[in-house]
Amino acid sequence: MSYANKEGCIASASITIQIIKKGIWIPSVFSPNGDGINDWFFPSVTEDSYKTIRKFSIFSRWGERIFDKVNIQPNIPSEGWNGEFKNEPLNPGVFIYVLEIEWNDGKVQQLTGDINLLR
């Protein structure tokens, strides 16, 4: 954009707009019953919007850590939680997740919520 005044002086300015995509979807229910449908709890993140998921943890309602992984890749079911603790299937219930993601812009965001495990 340029501007000229009555005396002929010209001034210009420019603005650069950078669009930073951030998109993540975390399901609220999964059913690890071996039928091949929703058997894993994992985050789905928009491609090219993140650097890494630094940490992904699951806790029981009593605060016991039952799943913990670092530096995982989203969108890959086997990187997530299969509904087991110490190689034993857990009963249906509500669990808490904590997810720490580093976006492409360098910002780190912690997301928390709950997940319902159904059988």
C-alpha cells in the first residue's frame, strides 16, 4: 500500500499475515473390545500444524497414572491407549487424560479432559 501527499512525498507500508493452523480432535468415548472399531484412544491432529505431542497420560479417577507416553505421533492408533493397565483390560469407566502438544509456531499447550471407556 502506498500513499502520496500533496507535496509528492510517498510513503508505503506492508503487512504480512501468517495463518497458523491448529486443529486437534480428541474423542470422548472409545470401546477397546477387539472388534477393530474405536479400540484405541488417541488424538487426531491436523497435518502440518504440530511439531510433536510431548506427553500423553491417562489417569484413573483416583489419580493413579495408568498410561504414559512421551513424544508420540498423533493419528496413529497404536500410539494411543488400548484400555489396559499392566496388561489387563480395565472395566468400563471414566478416565482423565493430559496431553501436551507443541504446535508449529513453537507454542506448547496442555489439554485435559475425560474419556469414557466402554466394553
